[in-house]
Amino acid sequence: SQIGAQLGISQMHVCRLLAQSLDRLRGWMDEEAARAG
């Protein structure tokens, strides 16, 4: 069960990292669009 808990924590970490990366990417694309427009 300990391994399961660790897996759950790492999954949470990955999801959070992915969400942050997506937010950063979205903001960067918005900046690029504003610069191009």
C-alpha cells in the first residue's frame, strides 16, 4: 500500500507539473499572438 501511496503522490505531481506547463505555454502563445497581431 505504501507503493500505491507513492504512485498516487507522483501522479499528482505529474498532473500539477503538466497543468503548470500548459498554463505557461498558453500564456506564451498569447504573447506571440499579440506580438504578431
